[in-house]
Amino acid sequence: MNIKVEPGKYVAAVSGGVDSMVLLNLMARQPRVKLTVAHFDHGIRDNSKDDRLFVQEAAKQLKLPFIYSEGKLGKAASEAKARQARYKFLQSVRKSAGANAVATAHHQNDAIETALINLLRGSGRKGLSPLKNQDYIIRPMLSWPKHIIINYACTKNIPWREDPTNQDTKYLRNHVRHNILANLNTSQKLELIKHLEKLGVLNDEIDAALVNQLHLQPAAKELDRQWFIMLPHQQAVELMAMWLRCHDIASFDTKLLEKLVTNAKTLKTGKKFDVNKAHQIKIEKTNLALTRRN
């Protein structure tokens, strides 16, 4: 088994679990690839330092630079907070190392789990798109099911550490993994992957149509308010989400989008309402204007 990675500099995100240790093994053997090993200690478990020392030793054996950070998030930290802190660290390492991208160990099971979690959370159509490579993030093992990764690690004698919290079903991902995904057979998982891929294509087509509508607006940061008011509610929500994404505002949820659309359609001219700490929407005489907060 192998992966395909373009020559260049990469940061390998390595937790010490079987997935990331296999990723490290594969990335380290890629021709013309310069690798930095990055480990983020969330500070959620008492013995998490042992994971860092384990990954540090693996990087030393491979003669690779190793960088880590301690998040000290505490035992009550949510999955979302942990993920946000981890990716913030990984992107900072990528920038300091001058790397092309961060390589993560996401695999086929992760893709299904993420879609099911997003469905349970009501995250909308975008949450059902399959995991894929993004700007500055590559996922070389996405086509691999979990059991293949474990078999590879055993065959190649690749050591790894088990995170005991992975068995705790109070976390939504673990609940989905152990109580839902574990009850699906291989054929059913493959069918889910096919459906997600089709939804990904459909989402791309919808996104293109939304961007086309934005190009018809008065200016990049303005929407014709009367036109927006006349849109059916769900279309207005989708348009609002795309408008924000086009201006590098990606941290929002369905609840916020609903609030923004309602305000945009109902508040009086001259009113302003917040999008986040840096941006707001102002209701002008004929337009909705996305502006920086004072």
C-alpha cells in the first residue's frame, strides 16, 4: 500500500494513534518530501504527556524535526474547541516551516463519521459533502478503511498508542463510531461513501450557482435588499452563507445564519447587526452592506 504526495515540504499531524503513526511512516518514505512532525497536546487527559514523548521519539528515530504545543484545554473541553485549537497550532507550524500543507491521517471511516455527525447536528448540505483535500491540508489516506490501516501497522511493526477517551461514548464522534458505524457492513459503508461523493458534486454545482448570483449584486460586499427579501427563506440562508464565505468568514452555524437572514429582512434602514467580532451588516436604503466593526 502507498500514498501519493507531491514533492515539497509538509507538516505531518501525529497524535500517536495508529492512523497518524501509519501516516508518518508513509510520509517519511515519500521521495522528495521534506517533513516536519507536529504534535498537539490538548491537555485533556492526565497522561497526555506520554503521547508527546512517544511521538517525539518516533520523530527522532526518523531524524525528523519535531514541534509540539500544550493546549491545556482541561477535561471539560468540547470536541469543537479541541479541533479548533489543534488546527490553529498546525497551521502556525506550517507557516513557520514554510510547508506546502499539513498532512492529516483522516481515512474512509472518518469521512462517514463526519457526515453522520454533521447530519445529527443539523449542519446543512455542506456538512454532507465528503472530506477532501483543502487549501493547506492534505488527507492522503482518505480512500483507506480503518481495518486496512490497522493491518498495515501490524504488518510493518509500526507501534502506536491507544487514547482511552476514544472509547468514551459521551463524545458524539465516539458514539457514532461505536454505536452506529460499527453496525454497518463493508458494503453499506461503501454505499455511504458513494452517496457522499454524489452530494459533493451537487454541492459544488449549488455553490457555483450561488456565486453567480453574488456576481450580479451591486458590489462585492453589498446585496440588493429588496431582491434578498423576496428570496424564499432557505435560499436566503444559503446565499447568506456563501456571501460570508466569499469574504473569508467561515466560522458560523445554522443558528447564526437564521438570525442574520431574519435581521436582514426585517430590521429598519440604518440598523446594524453583528456577524462576528470583526464584521457587521448594515441595512442601507436599498442594499445590505458587509462592513468592518468600528
